[in-house]
Amino acid sequence: MIAYRLATRADMAAIADVMRESLEQLGAEVYSPQQVASAIRFVARPDEQLIGDGTYFVAVDGDAVVGCGGWSRRRKPYAGSAASADDDAMLDPAVDAAHVRAMFVRSSHARQGIGRRILELCEEHAAAAGFRRLQLVALRSGERLYHACGYVDVSDEPIVLEDGVVLECTPMEKALGTT
């Protein structure tokens, strides 16, 4: 049985492992080997700030972390090592959308509802914090899940990783309180 809880700093190594394995296996279904390698290097990094903010969840099967993901009330739109000056700025729930970030599931546990449940937890907690909308930047491997959960494409904008590799992604949005 899968249990869901807030992540702690003690989970960082397990989260990083889930991110890497998910990108290696599920990412390889939609990205080139060069894109996967670059994403592992620059995207598969646990975000200590989300963990510290109490907005990052893990899915645990026995003692093993098999999924992770969270939401943020901060300006940084997606996980990874790229940073800008206002990433730490707080969003205003009355006008801004919270951000879903760093959603990953082990390939052995993919398509079993784990990502959906973590996404639901993000939506519930963001709504409780006063947010009316959520935005995310979907990797191609997660688009089907987000569409099934009511997220709509906002645009089609690639992310250029620090080494210049382009990772095709889709910014999406959902009004909270909709399916």
C-alpha cells in the first residue's frame, strides 16, 4: 500500500534517485539520450526550499520512496538548477497561480495513480493556502496525466537547460475547483 506524506530533508537522496530513474526510464520514451542526460544533470535535483516550505510530498511503498512532487507559493516556475533573481519571491494567491513542481514517479510504479494522488494533494494544499489557480511546466512524459486531471495547455515553450540542450515542455494551467 502506498502512503503519502510531506518530504523531509532525510528523503533528499531517495528523491534524487526517483527523479533520475524516472527521467532515465520514462523520459527516454519521449526525449533523446542527450536530452535525458541533460535533464538528469540539471532538472533531477531535489528542491530543499519546497521541502522546507512544507509543500513537497513523497509516495512511499514500504520503506522506498517511489514518487514525489509538490507545489510552490514562490515565483520559480519549475524544478532544476536554473535560477533568476526573483525565484524566492512569494506569489499573491489573490492574483497569482501557485506552481506545481518536480513531479516524478519510478517507472515500476508509473500509471498506478501515484502521480495523480500527489497532484491532488498539491491542489488541495494550494487551495487551502488561498490559491485559485495552479500552473506547471509539463515534461512530455507527464502531459497525459495533467490533461486527464484538467490542466490545459497555455503554450508550447521549450526550456533551454544550462548546457544549451533544449527540452520540449508544455506550460499548463488549471483553475482550482475543477476536474
